[in-house]
Amino acid sequence: LFIREGKDRTRINVFKLKEVRFSHDYSWYIFSVLNQVQKKNYRQEKKRATKQLFSALKDPSVVITADWLKIRGTLKSWTKLWCVLKPGVLLIYKTPKIGQWVGTILLHSCELIERPSKKDGFCFKLFHPLDQSIWAVKGPKGENVGSITQPLPSSYLIFRAASESDGRCWLDALELALRCSSLFRLSASKQGKDGEMNGSSDSAHVGLNHLLHTSTISDQDLNESALENHHHLENDAFSDKSERDNIEESENETHENSRKTNESESDQSEIHGEVSPGRKGTTYIEQIYEEFGETGESSQTETVSEENKSLMWILLKQLRPGMDLSRVVLPTFILEPRSFLNKLSDYYYHADLLSQAVLEDDPYSRMKQVLRWYLSGFYKKPKGIKKPYNPILGETFRCCWFHPQTNSHTFYIAEQVSHHPPVSAFHVSNRKDGFCITGSILARSKFYGNSLSALLDGKAKLMFLNRGEDYIITMPYAHCKGLLYGTMTMELGGKVTIDCEKTNHRAELEFKLKPFFGGSASINQISGKIKSGEEVLASLNGHWDGEVHINELKNGNAEMFWNPTSEVRRQRLKRHIVLFEEQTDFESERLWQHVTSAINKGDQHKATQEKFVLEEEQRNAARERKENGTEWKPLLFQQDAMTNEWRYKYEDLRPWDPLNDIAQFEKNGVLQTMERHLSTRMSNHKTTCINNQITRHKVKSLGGEKLCKVHQEIRHKSSVMFKSFRHLLKNLPQEIWFYIFLLFVWVRNSAKEL
């Protein structure tokens, strides 16, 4: 029982302990006194930080950018206006003179997208996701009516910059302002309650604070995180609640503010497209050098030197027509200095085409965009006829591409999951843009005397997460001729398909080999068609390393479909690779570093020696596993028992949630998503589980391998049972679900009666 003296209830002046009945009451009393002192210091520090923030925001020099922009009105005509971008708001004037104010856009409720345009310049759009007003009620100096101009829309604005470079600058600046707007608004709410800065003499910028208080209630309801923080800020000033409630809410507030700080840091790093170490996972650096072969036939032919011809003859004497070359050791002079896992990533330098395909509303348009992306993966060729390294069992490769248009990353992860037969599994993910790709390739080579073919058996599945569409994709084969006589030439051949069962659209392509009497124009030819069911919608023809034309059969229009010009090559996404110091021993670049170095120096003897060392280590490891009776288990992929397909263990096929998901990142080959509402305890638990799994995979002892094997079998069986049960529920007829519902209602009513 306590008696509190003093009129000011927010500060504890005097406590008189009249009676202490239990020991825990006395402990609670001491804890409450200490907590009040701690909260007082916390509030003072918070006010100081808020004051510093507002002093920066109210400074007239704090302008992110300002320039002329054309704005489209409701009458579809364009007006040139002066736009000034500040943290949280976009001020629009008739002229650079600040007096002719037109209007102010509140950025905290806006979203930003790039808008395609047929005219010169660069267009982008600011809009409210629920068609609410984006305008402030008053101007920066308290104006109620802006300068007269053409009518402007209330829920969106379309802007046009003079050039693409200017438009990109505005996009980056608006991204920064949009991220600052929530912080500015929350601090404005706190400043309004404390009332410390209302006496500022800078009336022109005090009005800026007032803009955020005049937004509509519906706008405030949409920003959940803003309301949560605003609620916690109000808790600083309360004194009517019990002290036990104060303690609990103080702890919740501290946890919430810590979470918001982490999100702010991650958002700021995401603006610049960085994939930083630590919380953001693996460190990636931009790949500076990239080798391109010449276009046309010249890069696909090679004259073998006399020295290398003798090596080829020694090799060919060991072969028979129809023989599989997967177990044959090839000379290093025909090797491209990179792994096959690395080469498979060539298809994703234009992954931004998939980001655009997701946004297409028409299934036919989506199929065309997917086909355009598929063709973009073939024009990059090595110099001469080269074959990449056969990956070592357990070898992995990681890389990513940054999308400046959507501020996202496409991650590529591959692993050699089998050596005999050689199977390479890969997973590509960009959840923010709404697509994932998974698949596996069985590489086989056949010898036919003067020629050989490299067959790529397997499928890739492209998934559009928001639409639930799967595109099944196959690959062409590579054909090399002129091994014994003539000029060595490499071509692509075979028929491939891109099939979407849900939309019933299908693309068929045929890669044609050069005919015997054909000229240079007949090499690398391709033809195909796009179908909807049995109806042919369009036909295609051209060259897979050059121009491809499309002919729309419905309207008879013919146009350029794909052409990898020098401009297109310059605009391809920049690939980022893992920092060499962070690569594991089985990463492709580190694993083959000595072979690659020797090939680049032209030292074929040294390259052969280093290659032999790697192959011998692989044979010894296989021999040791056979003697111990152990089975190899891949680190990042597992084989589905029902479909026999290789699946990425950590695949996340959930559609992107912009209200909860912050950024996608990769750590130790594991793709993860940073979320706003994921507690620290859950995140640490997930990271611990991942690290434990990686540690168990590296155990070399017999007992450790057996223990890992038992754990993996248990997890695998559980996964199979769960998938089978989910598949069964998914395929239940609608009538069965109706009867299950009736049974549930009957059981519930019976339980109530009992």
C-alpha cells in the first residue's frame, strides 16, 4: 500500500512507504522508481533528436531536387510547372518564384511507378493506391487557394521529364523522398504534441509541418506503421495509467523503435542497390570484365592448330560413334575459362524483361515478353568454340543482378547435385518483381565421328507468383562439326517449347542447323510460332544471335521482335558476383581459380595439371564415400520423391507483400526476406537453424554423416507426407468440401448442445 504526495503525477516527488505486506511489493516499488527515471531520460533524449531532425527539415537549403516538369491535366494537355522536392512533400509552382504556389503533394500516401511513353522524354506517375486525394489542404505559407492553372487530377499526377537521364534522377529523388516521408510525418506528430517548435520565426516552413496534420483521416488509416508509431509517441506524455502499464508499454515502445530503426537502415541501403554484408547477407561486387564473341558465323568457327590437332587425334582414337562423352577427359585448349554453372546464368542479364512481363494484363502479351527474355540469353558467345568446365560434385555458384527500375535484385543460385550422370540444379528468384525460376539440366554429349552434340536434357519452370502461372521451358542442343576434317563449327539445333498450362498459351521454336549448301545467311536461323490452344496467333523468324521478326496473324502486322544491338547490350543488367574472400572452397571461381589463371595466360600444360588435381580429388572423395557406404547429399537442393525433380530447399513462392516485406537477400546460399513484422527472436532462430544445417553438411566423420543422413531422411519423409496431403486436399471435388463443411457445422452444433 503506497501513498503518493505531490500534485504533478508525471514526476514522483515523494514516496512514503507506509506498509509493506509482501517482499515482492517492495521489489516492484524499487523497479517502478528506477523505470520512471529511465523513462524521463529517454523522453529528453528523444525530444533532442526530434528537435535536430526538424531543424534540418525546416532549413530552406534542404531541397532534394528542383526542376521544370511537364504535368498532364484532367483535359489530357500538358503544363510546364516548377517542381520542388522536399522530404515528405512535392511543392509545385508556376515559376521558380516561391510566391506563385500551385499545390502540394503529400508523399506519405503516394506510390511511384515508371510510365511508358511514345513521345520524347521520360514519364512517371505518382498515385494513391485507393484513389484518395494526394493534395494538401493548405500551402507552405498557409495559402488556401493556389495559382490558376489547368485542372489537375486529385488522386494522381503524371509527370514528363525532358530526357530519360533527368527522369531517372527524379525517380531516384522521389524514392528517397517517399522513404523520408513516413519519418517526417511521425516526427511532425511528435512535434505537434510537445509544442516545442511552434514559435519558429520561419513561417514559410512552419507551414510545411502543418501540411502533414491536415491530411484526411482515410489517409492516416492506410499507414499502419505510422499509426503504430504515433500511438507509441503519445504514450510518452501520458500519466493517467498505472505504473505497471507504463513499464509494459515502455518495453513495447523500445522494441518497436528498434525495429523501425533497422527498417530505415535497410531501406536506405536498398535505395542505392547495395547488397551489404551482415544483416543484408553475402557481399556482392559488380563484375567489371565480361567477354563477348563476335556476332555471326566468325565466333562459331575455329581453326585448330597442328599441336592441338595431335591432341585431338589421340582423344578421338579412344571414342566410338554414339559414345557418351561425360566420362571422357577433354583437353584444356577447348575449355572456356568458367564453369557450366556460371554459363547457365547468361539467361538473366535481361531479367528486367520478366519484371515487365509480370505487369502485362494480357496472357498473349505475357507470353511474348517471356519469349523475348528467352531469346535474350543466346547472343552472348565465347570467342571461338569453347566448352565450359564440367562442375565438380557439390560445386556451387552464386550471383545477382540489380534492377534499377524496380529497386530489386534477381538472385541466381546453382549447385552440381550429381556427377554421374552430371546434373546441375539452379534457382532464380526475384520475389519483389514477382517471378521465380527453378530447374535442373542433365548435360550429355554424343560423338558421331566428325561431329558431336551436347544435349541439355531437363526443364526450367518459370513462375509468376502473383498470377499463379507456370511456364515450362526446354533447351536446344549444341552441335559441333569438323572434328576430323574441315573447319570446326558450333551451332544450336532442335525444337524447344515454352508452355503455360493455365493460360493455354504455347510458344514453339526451332533452331535450325546450317544446310550443306547454305551460305552465311543461313546460319543460326530460327523460326517459331505462338499458339493459344490450336489457334496460331503469331509466327516468328530470324536469327537467334541477331534480328527476330514477328508477324501477327490476326491483324497482319509485322515488326521487329528482338534485336541485340549494341545499345541493348549496354543496357543489360550488371551482374554482381560474390566477394572472393567470402566464397567457400566449393564456389566455382575459387575452385577453378588455378585452371582459369593458366588458361588466361595461355599455359595449357599448367592448366592440364591443375585440372587433373581437381579431378583426382573428386575421384578420391567418391572412392572414400563408396568404402564408407555413405551417400552424397547436396547442400542447397533436394530431389522431390514424387516428381524426381530437383528443388531448392529454401524456395519462397509467396507473392511479395509491400506492407510487410522489405528486401530479399542471400546468406550462405540461403535466400531470405527481411520482414517488418518478423520478431528478432524468430529471425535469430531461423538463422541458427540455417547455420546448423550448413555445419552438419560440412561434417566429415562417419558418425556425423550417418546422423545427418537420419535427420535428412526424417525431414524428407515429413515433407513428402505434407506435400501428398496438400495435393490431396487441393484436388478434392467441390461437393466433398461442401459435405465436409456440413459435417463441421453439425459437430459444432452438437458440441454446443452438449
